[in-house]
Amino acid sequence: MSDDRRLPAVVGAVAEQLSPGALDALVAALRANLVGAALEHAVATPHYQEAVRDLREAWERQPEVEAAALALALECAAEREQSARRRRVSIVWTGPPTEAVPVRRTDQALIELVNAAKQRLIVVSFAVYKVPAIAAALVAAASRGVAVAVVLESESESGGKVDYEMAAALGSEVAKHATIYTWPAKLRPKTAKGTRASLHAKCAVADGERLLVSSANLTEFALTLNIELGLLVEGDDAPRRVQAHLDSLIESRVLDVVR
């Protein structure tokens, strides 16, 4: 590895290896212009000292880098590392299991997400059929003060893509406790033959913190029997951005309340 690439690599490694307290001590030592062995002894643990020694040796090959700049680089790398540790992506799977990796079943992951919601919950699905446990979880979330939005395909708006109303299939209790949205036909693009676009997304997002994206509709078969694959993202900015996107579509009435 060339000298100009080694220092950034070592900065990343040090940010990953050192505890937050040790990293703070190292940053303080750099800002106090400590060098050589004094810099290494700014941290107490021998293993951490070895990491700092690697950093010092890489830094010596690039003396044009100022101590304050190196301290800032360490702080930036540490923040990135902490963000990565807060992010968790889990496989969500309905279908034949294997011993290769542990997975959560789709209905279990969705109910877990709904039950964890504290303020805002948005669930999106194309089809809905025979999911009483999901309906009960949505009602329970609304009853504890969560603002629940459910976005569904609609028989009247789909142009014949579905032959029953999804909101009715989800149940009257959900309709009482949640706000049901769909994509109005007048806003949907069409093919040259006049076929309308479908509301085909399947996802759920809670509090801008947890996001489930799945191939599974809200149907008994999709949640318990079919082969379906999804990802549950906890932390990072993807849940926040998806929630903001859906909320923007609702506010602009691209997704409108079912009348």
C-alpha cells in the first residue's frame, strides 16, 4: 500500500479498534501536539497502544498532515464507525428454511415492527387478505397513540387489477383506527393501451427508525406459506428517508384518503 493510502486506512482501523474513551484521549493528545511515545501512552491499554503506534508510523510518512487534521479525521472515522454499528440489516424470509443463516419470518418481522412503533407507522401493500394478526397489531398501535397510515391498492382505482377492496379486507376496526390511503386513478400513468399503473410496493416503516421492504403482500399465503424475501433495516437513514418520502406523497395527495 502506498504511503498516501496507508494513513487513511490506519485512521479507519484505529477508529474501529479503540474504545470511545481511548479515542477521545488520543484525539486530545493530538490536539495537545503530543508526539512519539507520548502519543502512544495517551491510551492505557497495550493493544490500543499498538494501534496508535501503527498510526504514528503511518503519520510519519506523511509529515505534511497536521495534528489537528489527523484528530479531526479520527473523529470523523469514529462517527462513521458508530453509525455503522447502529445500523442493522436482517434477512426476512417466508418459505423453506436452511441452516445457512438465521432468518425471521415475514409475519413475525412485520408484527415486531408494528409493535415497536411509538409515534408514526406507515404500512404499504398491494394485496390484503386474511391477516387478522396484522390487523390486530395495527389497531393496538393506534390505540396506544401511534399515528397509523395504511396505503393500499384499490379496486375502484386500479382499473381492474384487483377485484375487491383491500381496505375492506383489512377490516372495519383498522379503518376506524387508521387512515387508509390509495393512489387515485387520475394520477396514475397509463400504457398506450390504457392500462393503469399499480400500487405495487410492499413495505412498512416505523418512527423513521425501522424499515421492512418485502416481496410479500399482506395476505395469509405471502406471510406464512409462499417463498418471499425481504430486508429489515434498523437504524441508518433509509427508514427516515422512506418515511419522509411517503409522508410527502400523502401531504401532496399523490396518495389520497380512501373515501
